Amino acid sequence: MVKKIILVVAVILVVVCGYKGYEYYNMTYKGDIAYAKVPEVVPTEQETKDDTGKVITGSKTYQYDFDFVKEDGTIQKMDYELSGDNVIPLKPGSYIKASISQKRVISGPNDVSKSDIPKNVLEKLDK
């Protein structure tokens, strides 16, 4: 009897942990294509800092706040940190394309021409 209870509890734990892992994966790594317009004002160049707050020598950062528009028309606000040794800020007023999850920018952003952006997305970006 005790073995059956332990087995049932173990199975329930495996199912719950598996579901939570799947949920975390979907929120963090499963992305959608989204577009944004780069602000007209270039953010202030800052020193890059690691997770502990220590300055990374020689590295600079530009902090952006984007209103990404997904291909289905939904808008998602996200911040994005562009950093590196010889980092160049994004071109003001240009359009970018990225793969984003609910939590982060997965890949990109990359420059995209206005003509390659779906019409419904472009209408929201240009408002």
C-alpha cells in the first residue's frame, strides 16, 4: 500500500515538473516574428555592466525600449540592450525584425526594409 502511494506521488511530481518545464520553455524560448520602429532619438551610450553590476572594460551599451508588433497584430513592449566593444547604435527611424518570446528577444533585431513588413503590422508601427 505504501509503495503504491509513493508511486502515485512520484508520478504526480514528474507530471507537474514536466508541465512547468514545458511552460517555462514556451514563455522563454518559443518565439514569434515581430517588428519595431527604432526611436528617432539615439539612447545615451552607457558603460556595460555584468550581472553583479561590475563595469565591463571597453564595452558600451545602448538601452532601447521597443513596442514590437507581431505578425498577428498584437503589441508587446520589451526592452533590448545593444552592447559590445565597438557597438554602433541602431539607425534612428529604421525598422527592425526580431524573434521574441514573452520574456526576451531570442534573435535579432535585424534591419528590415519597410516593403518587407506586413501591411497590418506597418499600420500599427507608423501610428
